[in-house]
Amino acid sequence: MIIVERKSLEALEEMTKDCGRLLVLGCETCSAMCLAGGRRQVAELASAIRMERKMSQNQDEVIEDAIARQCESEFIDHVKDRVAGCDAVLSLACGAGVQTMAHTFPDVLILPAVDTKFIGSEAERGVWKEMCMACGDCVLGRTAGICPVTRCAKGLLNGACGGASEGKCEVGKERPCAWQEIYHALKRLNMLHYLKEKPQVKNWPVHPGKVVREDLREGEATTGD
């Protein structure tokens, strides 16, 4: 999932102080899973902003809502009337959600309430770790499902650097050496021969900014006919 972290309350209050009628809008997928943008977090943030406005004698209304995903137009449609009635939206979605909202509502100010950090997963309660940087040329099939690009501090594609000690990275002793983890995982799967093959040369693609599935587009056109 996409990992996000909420901006400080002070930064958000400063960002929204002159915004007029404000909609605090949550995202019930990734942001909610990070405990940063679900309905509970929306309610807490909206309440704090209302309190700040009351103390500063700002009478502008703060309303709240949440949708399943702010990066999908079919879900955004559910709140289009609420958005249209506001001067600004404080979005608790990732950067993709904020930009989709801004594209959908070009005449409404869309503000980011969270910082988008990385693609990752929850390691333990309250701790999320980076797992993927969406580099576009996945090598996980050769590394037993452990990404050397993100989990190796140096992003090494072809084996350890030699600086690891007792399974820990030389960059930080609390960080496991990704390549030692890859070695043990490949050994467990009887795939150590992968380490003897020709060194990997990563194809770092120039991202076109979109992914197009022509088969889906053709299917949509056929359905439309």
C-alpha cells in the first residue's frame, strides 16, 4: 500500500486559515490503513481545526467526509456536491488522490493534509517499512521476493557490498543486510544458482507517466458500440 504521514496540526491550521468553508476529506484505503486518513482521523482533524477557528473567531464552517478512494473518479462522484459547496478541500489522500481531486475540481482549492512517503507494508503496530519504489523493472523473481533496490541501503543489484557484519548493514546496525536475507531465502528455495548467473543489469525505464492497456480500451470501445 502507499504509506502516508499526516502533516503537523500547526502546518495544516496555517494552510487552511484563509480557506473559507472547508471540507476535510478522508481516503478509506491506503491512508486509512496507515491510520492517517480514515474517518476517525478525519473527525479528529476537523474537530481540531474547528476549535482553532473558534478561538480565532473564524466563523467559516468545517465539514467532513471520507470516500473509498480519492484516486478513482467513480468514488469522487459521491462527494461532488459537497466539494462544490466548499472553498477548499483538505485531502487526507496520497499525492495521486490529491492530484485526481484537483483535476476533477479545477475551481476548488485542493490541499494535501498528508505527506506521501513510499510503497510499503506494516511491520508492526505503528511501524511501516518501505518495500517498493515502483521502479518499473521488477527483479523480485530472482531475489526470492526481497527487493534489493529498496531494502539494500545502497540499492545493490548484484550481491552484498562486503561491509555487512553479523547480518546487519554497515549503514545502520539496526538495518538487516538485504543481500544476506536474499541469500538465505534463495537457499531455502533451492535457488542459489541465481546468484551464479550473469549479473543483473537493471533497465531503468523512463516512465511515460501512464500505463495503457489496449485490450481494456478496445473492450470498452466494443461495449460502447
